[in-house]
Amino acid sequence: MIRKGWVKQSHIDKTHAYFEKYGGSTITLARFIPIVRTIAPFLAGLSGMDRRHFAFYNVLGGFLWIFLLVLAGYFLGRITWVQENLSLFTLGIVIISVLPMAWHIYKLWKENRQEKQAGK
């Protein structure tokens, strides 16, 4: 992949450094963020994350995901307002789960814009 120019070596180096430092928490927490949960395992493999560590944190994230969703479903399902407005409640959860990623993208866009303006 690297020789064909699909992925730059500098990006792989940055990804490797990131996963060395935050790999376990990234894989565990990725379960709770819709788009990140799809991309994180690919990046972990690309960065060379140890399979045993990946498997441990992936299973941990899976158990936390299941436990917390079942617990939330049990308690929230007993609230009348949630029962009557389930689609609004679900939409709110989706919006809240996407906000951290949107904020990060906004910050990257703002930094990139400032760098371009400084370069003029």
C-alpha cells in the first residue's frame, strides 16, 4: 500500500505513535462513536498494534457497550416520556455521539484555515 502511494509513510508513523500512546482507550471508546468504530480497527492494524492488546480492548469495549446499552434501555424504557418520544430520544443520542467528532473536525478545519492565512 505504501509503495503505491495510497498511504504516506508519515501518516503511518503518526498513527503508530498515536496507537502506542492511546491505542487501548481508542479501541475501547470507539465502540461508542459511530464512524470511529468502523475506522479504528483498520488504523490499529495499519499502525501495527499488537493483536493481543487489540483483542483485549476490543472485547472490553464490546462488553461495556452491551452492558451500558442494556442498562440504559432498562432504566430509560421505564420513563413514559422516553416511551412516547422514542424517535426524538434516539435522534438526540445520535447527535450527542457525533458531536465530539464534529468538534474535532471543526478544530482541524480552523487550524488549517489559519495556517493557509499565515502562509499568504
